[in-house]
Amino acid sequence: MTKAQATSVTHIDDDRFKVTEWRFAAGAETGWHVHGHDYVIVPLTDGTLGLDVPDGAPFAAALTQGIPYSRREGVHHNVTNAGTAPLAFLEIETVADATAHRRRDTLVRFMAAWNARDVDALMACMADDCAFHASVGPEVQGRRFIGRDAVRASYAAMFDTFPEAAWTADNHHVAGDTGLSEWRFIGTDKTGKQVDVQGCDIFRFSGDLIALKDSYRKNRS
Ligand code: NI
């Protein structure tokens, strides 16, 4: 059974801070995520968080209204409201690098556009002068698609090839002009063949937009 999702409202998103209010119905979860910044949580209610972590047993943490706690960048978990009442908290992230923050937002939008099968939204994330290097192809770089028209056609072809496709378990990182998105692709192609592999994209940015998407994925045997 799929759990309900926690909902979020962004209150502040500037060059120094991102402040997000999270609200959870009983049993709702955030989904797996990695924190890209140091952060402070300020509980708006009492409650109990259930925390799943990649290596280690799940555990519970009590929230007390108005009593904050801090964590460092890199925390990786899925957070669930383990209580029977709704709970809420403010997440206050310190945003050290505004450019990296905006570029990371581009990667999050880009991933959402893949899952929405929205080619216009994908291209809105791409720079005017852009390219895509596919994970498969005859060249050292895979198959290369150069320029907006070629990139758009290759993205549309991906949706034609995979009537069902989901990019899950995504994590996004930015360092300088380079971005990295990790993902697990689960899809079914036109012939009914199922694909389920981990992969990643290495990106080059031009401003806040993607100049190059360079894709890699596992070759299952
Ligand atoms: Ni978290």
C-alpha cells in the first residue's frame, strides 16, 4: 500500500535560507531524500517521527513543539508520522551557495518533468545551446544529440520507446558547473520488456540551465 505523502509549503527561499513547512497526516511520509544543506527543524506540534535509514534499523524520534534540533548536510532518510495525530515542523536550511541551490532546483524540476512525460517542461530546463549524450550508442560518449531540436526529439523518442517509465529514488548534487542526478529507472518498453536499473546523469550547466545531459546506467546481465 502506498503511504500518503507529507505536504510542504516554502515560506522563504533566498540566497541564504530555505524555510519549508512540512505537514504530515498520521502515517504520511516524505519519501527517501538526502539533505543537501545543514538544517534546523523546529517542531510546530508534538509528535513521533518514524525514521528509515539506508543502513541500520528504523527508529523513532519524539518531537516537542518549539524545541529545535540541528542536523548536517548528507542526512539520508525517509520520515514518517508514526503517531496517530497530524504533525508539522519547520525545516530551516542554510543555503551556502545560491547558484548551486538554483541549479539543484533545475535538476529536481527536470526529474519531475521526466516523470510527468512533459517534453516542454524538460526543454524548459535545457540551455539554448544544449546536448544530450545517451547511455547507449556507437560513440565513445554514447549517441550524441546536439542542439535543441535533436535533444527534444531524443527525449520524445524515449517516451515513445517506454510507454511506462518512472525515475525513482532520485538524489541531486551540484558542485561548481557540474551536476549529478542519481536515479533508478523502472519501465516497460513497447515490446513489453521490463527494465529496472540504477543510473545517473552528469550535467554541465550554462547559467541555471542544463547545457549537457550525459547519461550512464547499469548494464544488467
Ligand atoms: Ni529529511
